[in-house]
Amino acid sequence: MVLGVWQEKEAGDRRSWEDEMQMGFFFDQSRCDGCFTCIVACKDWHDIPAGPASWMRVACVEKGRYPQPFVAFLVMPCYHCARPACAAACPADAITKRGEDGIVVVDKERCLGKGPCQACLEACPYGAPQFALEDGAKMEKCDLCLDRLTEGKRPICVEACPMRALDAGPLEELRRIHGDGQCAEGFSWRDAVGPSVLFKAKVDERGLAIRSVELVPRPTP
């Protein structure tokens, strides 16, 4: 069995996270069965109220037709891009990329909020910035569970996944353990931003056309 980054660290690799320059995600699409435990765990851990804001989302990709359908799922947190479009677009400089680990964070005190501005959401090709329903709601998003990382714990989505489809850690270590896959059903790689995510894709051997892509939770109109 291949050990994940966190399992290897628990087995003896004690290097500090602060020594790494870019943290990111690995997602094994072939293992994910669409249970949405990652969404529920994220909302619960971060105490996110019921509503449209969800730091973890899952896209459901459907191809083909009965009796030979093809279904794949794609996790959609913030991918903590190498060149985050959200940060470049923010007129208040409320979004920054941490130099010590590459995690993209938001300063809610500086954020102009929903209504006056949603430039970050418009700029992000992956829809990571999230806003609650009320006018003036400040942007929020996945921060790779910084509170847990500082305590040496795994992000809550990684910890909660019953299929062990998620891993997180320094990108170089993720590449060494899981490979350098950049393709997955429903995902579009953007060189302009450089998402910090790696994949093991679920393979559609028949090359079927996509029939639908549904996002969970559904975005508010």
C-alpha cells in the first residue's frame, strides 16, 4: 500500500511544514464515490453556516447513458494556485499567498465584501471564493486547514474521506508519492494560474461525451 504524505511523516519524516514552499492537494478520482463526506466535514469543522458558502465543493460528471453510464466526481476546494488570479484581481489587497508554504489566505477585515465587490470570484477559474447570502458578506474559502496544519494534523477533508481519495502536503512530496497527474474528468488545467493539485484520474476508456456536470452544493443564482 502506498503511504500518503501524512502517513509518511507519522512514520518518521519530521521535517517542518515551514521548510516547504508550496502546499497542495492530491485527489484520486478513481477512488471517490461521491459520498460528500468532505463537504460535510469541512462545514462542520470550520463552523460554516447553512447556505451557499462551502469551502469544499464536488462536481458530479455524467457521461454516456444507461446501461453503460460513466460517472466521476471532482473535489473543488481552493487549489492554492502558484499565481492566484483572485489575489491579482482584489482591489483591496485582501488576498495574499503565504511565502512559507504557498497557501492563499484572505484578510476579511480588508475584504470589501459581497455587493461592492466580487472581483476575486469573477477572476478565479475554479470558483473557489465563497460568499454567504447577505449583502456585504466577506469572502471566505479553503485555507488548507491552517489551524490543523500548525498542530501537525491533516486537513479535515483528508482526515474524513472514507475512501482515502484525498491527500495534502508539499507538492514535491505529493509528486514523489502519487505521480504528476494534471488531468481528471471535469477539470481544466490553467497554466496561467498553476493550480497546486495533482490527480489520479478515473479513466473513461470509451471516450464518451459529457452529458452533465452538477456542482454540490449547488451555487445560488
